[in-house]
Amino acid sequence: MVKIMWFHETNKRSLIKAITYRVYQSFVITPIIAYVLTGNTLLAFKFSLLEFLVKIPAYYLFERLWSLIPHGYRRKG
């Protein structure tokens, strides 16, 4: 029998996840895509910085809202 344990993600964990995910996306993936599209390295990294500053709070808010939605959880018993 599988024992189900319920955990609630803390605000700190959500924030750390948001920052690390965004660093990866903004400074690895986005510059590659932007460079392929524009051929301009400086423009690619400027876009990455802007994306980083906008998407961190957006992702954090998204995570916190989803933590309030019970969809996908099963009740014990």
C-alpha cells in the first residue's frame, strides 16, 4: 500500500523555483532563440534581461495561484 503524504509548498520554495527556472530560461534558452531570429548578440541579451525582470514576478504569482487550486489532489481515505 502506498502511503500518501500531503505537503504544502512554502512561499520561499516557490520563489527559489521561479528564480532558478527563469535564470535558465532567460540566460540560456532565450538568447539562443533571439540570436537565431535576429543575428544580433547584444539585442538577444537585452531581450533576455527584460524577460527576466518581467517573468520572475509573473511565474511566482502563477505558482502561488496554482497552490490554491485543489484540482489533481485526492482526499485521504
